[in-house]
Amino acid sequence: MENGIPRPHIAVMPTPGMGHLIPFAEFAKLLVDRHHFTVTIIGFSEFTNEAQEAFLDGLPYSITSVLLPPVSLSDLPADARLETRISVATARSVPAIRSVLQQIQETRRLVAYIADLFGTDGFDAAKDVGVPQYVFIPTNFLFLTLMLELPALDSVMAGEFRELADPVRLPGFVPIPGPDILDPLQDRRNESYRWVLHNASRYREAEGIMVNTFVEIEPEAAKLLTAEENGWPAVYPVGPLIRGGGAAPHEGAVESLKWLEKQPVESVLFVSFGSGGTLSPEQTTEVALGLEASGQRFLWVVRSPSEKDSSAAYFTGRSGGGDPLSQLPEGFLQRTKEVGMVVPSWAPQIDVLASAATGGFLTHCGWNSTLESVVHGVPMIAWPLFAEQRMNAVSLVEGVKVALRPAASDDGMVDREEIARVVRELMEGEEGREIRRRVKGLKEAAAAALEEKGSSAEAIAELAKKWKSSATA
């Protein structure tokens, strides 16, 4: 209760994956701490893993969670993409979502239902119980712009994005080559394309769209998307929403941070492809030998290689089996022990990026990792793998200009010589110094965005005011 009035309550439903759950939770924390809301996080029991359960259990008491009963997906093809599986699971869960929302309404003043980017069929449940619907985009304005433009693009395209002779021109952004457009859109015959298009077509039903970005990193798009009477729902930049630091009591975390403390300022390249990023055995070898040839200090999180890159581990929290270190070239660890440290599977990324010794980040360009790098003022090497990461890479390199991107051969491999060249350029080259200067400026802008009177803080306050007004009406 607040002044005798029940606290406003919102229900949010993230798509599976920590990269979606974390920004949702951080957004919920801001609503709880600054605006006195309560929140329910709705999840899919069939996609939840131990890491996600532990994360949810650690949230403040004003943020509760509930898992939907599992739905059968046995009729889907064995090779159905995750975008398809998630969208189908959402559509089949509408009765269960409706039931959860009705139960919340029995004891709370439910003022909004917020769906994730591939969960818009949940709108039907919210409409049934009379609750306004919103979309939360855990990535950026670039992704949102593509989704808003997708129905029109689909109506005029004859072939595949990857076959386009000219790049795709999205308002507010540098041109995006067709092969770099969102991964599940690269095969129009696949059901995942249809489901992404389906979700995109429902965005306009929302009363508002929240995006985990801030104005200064995508300024032209921010101007266009937040303009009045542009025909779209109201758009609110609410980022950068990232998880706080504080390494877990994990031997690898302790050792890697101790090692960093001994290194010179901004001398170490952090190499990590995210929670689900895996490379082929051949590419793993090239990365190792490229780092060695660069002569630069590095901290490398090595995951078990896979025969081909996959987004599955991103959602399940699992990657290939076996000892990741056993896949490294013979003698590599011994030869590089004076300048590098290799840790298997996991490192405390936030703490590593916050270290004074970290001077660069070779990243898969997932948006959470990108924001974490920007928030800590660390320049990047862009090495995208799946999802929207290739689009992000183009924007970061050619638009925002806070990253370098190594050139790949026709078969997609990046050889050791190119890796060594790009690493040296980022860490000690003239272009690297200019990138470092720009990312330091964005670091200041990112911090200001969520401070009182900052652009993102004001957007969240506007939403909170709107929802509180509806709660007391």
C-alpha cells in the first residue's frame, strides 16, 4: 500500500534465455525501487534451467515469479528453430497466461502485461482480462526498427535477404548487408521466418514498446522512433539495463580476477563468446594461434567447441561436452602462460570488464555483452555468431564506431593472421585509440541515461506515471 492505495502491479513474460531474463529483471527492479511497483515474472517451465531458477530466487521480495505448465511441442519437427518453439509455446500457453493474470487480479492492481519480442500472442490473454499490453525489447532500436519495417519488407521481397544485391536500409542506421540481417529471417521457407513476421505484425497492437538501449548510442533511430505521430506505438528507451557485478565464489572467478589485478592498465583483451557461443574446433585453433601471434595479453573464456555455431546453448545454458582446454593447440597454454590466462566455460564478465586492466573485448555482439562493454568503456572486436548479432556488429563497427571486425574468408573462417592483426590494432593501433576515445564518451552517456533526469530514467518515470494513473482510475 502507498498512501492507502494498492501498489500498481505489472506482469512480465520474458522469452527464455538469461540474456532476456536479466534486462527484464533489471527493469522490474527500477520500477520497484524508484516507483514502488510490484512485479510478477511469468516463465516457461519447459525452457527454464537451474541458472535461471537461481537468478529468480535471488530477486527482491517485491518481484515474484511463476512458471506456466508445460505444453506439448512433440508435433514440431526435431530441427525446429528456437524462435518457432518459443512462439508456438506462447500461443499454446494463452489459456494458462490468462489464468495467471486472473489470479494476480484477485489480489493486485494489475496495470500492464509486458511481452517479450517473440511472445506477442500473450496479448490475447491480456486483452481477455482487460489489461493493457506492451512489448519489451531486450536488445536495441536496430532490432525494433527491423521488426517494425519487416511486414513492408516482406511484401516487396522476392528472394532471400542473403541474396539481396543491395544492403537493407533501415531508417536511422547504416545500411545492413542482407546476409547480416537477423538470423531466423535468412530462410523464408522455414517456419521461424513466419513466426518472426507474425510477432512483428503484432507489435503495433501494443500501447508501448520498451527498449533496452539509450539515446546516445542510437541517436538517429531514437529521434525517429520516439517522434510523435509516427504511426507506431509509443517507444521508450529504458537502458542500459545490465546485471551488477560481484564475482560469485567460484575458483575460476577468483583466479581470473587475481590475475587481472597483476596486469598493466588497459593491457588485456577479454575474449568471450557469451553463455551460448561456441566455435568449431578449427576456428578455436585459429583463435588460439591468432592470440598468440598478436603478442597481446589476453583472458580467454574457452567453451567446448562444436561442429557448427548454434543458438541452442544460449537458451538452455548448455554447450558441447568435454574439457574445453583439451581442444587447444598443443603447447599453446605453455607458450602463452606469461601473457595470457585461459579459463574453461565461464568468467565473471561484469567484473572482468570493470577491471582497470581490461583494454578490449572480443565479443559475439550479444546486446547484453555490448551494453556491459559500453557501460565500462571497453572497446570491442566484433565476432557475431547468431540471432541479431551480425546486425549489431555492422552497427557497432560502421555506425557507432566502437568496434573492429575481422574479415572472414568465403567459408566463414577467420584465420590466425587476421585475428592477430585486428587484436594488435585494437590494443595499440591508431584506430584502436580512436575507438577507445569514442567508447569512453558513450560510457559517460550510458551512466547519465539512468541517473535522475536522464533520458532513460525519464522514460521509465513516464511509464510509471501512466500506469499509476490507470491504477487509481
